[in-house]
Amino acid sequence: FADVDSHGRSTFLLKLRALGVDTLVIVGAWSEDCVAATAFDAVDKYNLDTVVVEDAIGTATPTHFPAIEVMRAAVAKVVSTAQLVAYMDKLPPLAPEVRSQALLRAAAVRDCDPAAAGSARCGEGGGEGGGE
């Protein structure tokens, strides 16, 4: 699912930071397990803002709706797909040079090893989050 460094630690946060991401939009399965765990980790461990798209998550158990309410109360802005699309449609387009710089920073951390934190090989702030 996620790339790992030579020590088996996830490089996902490094990539998000390199791209300047501060908000995680979550869709997927198992609302009370995978979705909730992702939302709580994003907020509590990584200080990311979290949006859960209510009509783009699901589960096979009756705990789906209570899980949404717990996330809404504790860690996430819960929105519909239509609300998310309407919000994103209002955003200005990302300037090509900003997008290019972000992609270059993300490529710099692709093979980043936390032991090389701060080196050019890890990109800007390369050691941040290296312990995930």
C-alpha cells in the first residue's frame, strides 16, 4: 500500500510534506476500522487536517453510522462528495511552477532514508516524520 524506507518505515508522510499537503481526504472501506484509524492517525500523529467523504466510505457492519459520528465529533470534517467537489471547484488552479516544484520535492524523498535526514537526498526537511 505505502512505500517504505530501508528500515521498513512508511515514507507516506515524507511524500505528503514534500508536496505541501496539509489536508487528507479519506474515502474507502471499513468505516469503523480502516477509515477511522486513518483519520485518527492523520490528526493525532501527523497533525493533518482530515476530511471524510461520507458517501464514499462504507462497511459491512451496523457500526458504520456510529463511526461517522465519532469521526465527525473528534477528528474530521465529514462532507458529501457533492460538497467536496463544490468546494474544490471554487479553488484557483495550481500554478504549473508550484506543481512542478512540489513534484520535484516529492521525487527527492522517494528513496529517502531517515539516516540521511537533512541531506539533499531527503529533500527539504527530509527527516521530518522519518519514524513512521
